[in-house]
Amino acid sequence: MQWILPFLATSAMAADSWIEVTHRDGCTYYVGEKNDSALVPVRASCDWPLSATKLQHLLSQFDNHHLYFELLELSNVLSTDGDGSLVYQLHRLMGMPDREVVVRMWAAA
């Protein structure tokens, strides 16, 4: 099964309030308030028809996200520590400039 999602990023910064921005493919996307570092946290809440255990296993493999998310051309774990991983992602959409980001990602139950 392949999931087609427009964009998924995780920020190490927690937002005090979340603003709902869109729905797509069983997910609701939210943005938080810009923090002191000018970072804007993004969150997705999804309801997919597969077991939580299987989904947790798949999504915790951050270097495989490009296999599941249509707009991710590349997803590479740069480093991992006890608090999570830094992950380089290349987002590619025809007609738009490529977007390169490094995001802090972690698995949460």
C-alpha cells in the first residue's frame, strides 16, 4: 500500500496552539505558531485502515518515507540520538522548485 500525502514534517518545537489547514488522504494537517527560531511546526493527524502497530513500524523508519509519501523524492537519516533523528528530505513537485529540509523526527505512541 502506498500513501499519497502532500507534505509531512515534524518539528522538535511544540506549538501552544494548532491551526487546521487542510484535509487529504485521511489526514488533517495543522500548523503551529512560529517560535523564536522562526520555525513553524507542522503536524498531521491521520486515520488509516491498518493496524497501529504496522503503521508505527513503517513510519518509524524515517529513511523510507520517500517510499510512502508521493512528493518526497529522498529521505535520509543524518543522525540519531536518544531524542530522535535529524532527517534530510527532498520534496519534488512538478512546476515548483525543489524543497530541501532537515527535520527533527521521533516516534510517539
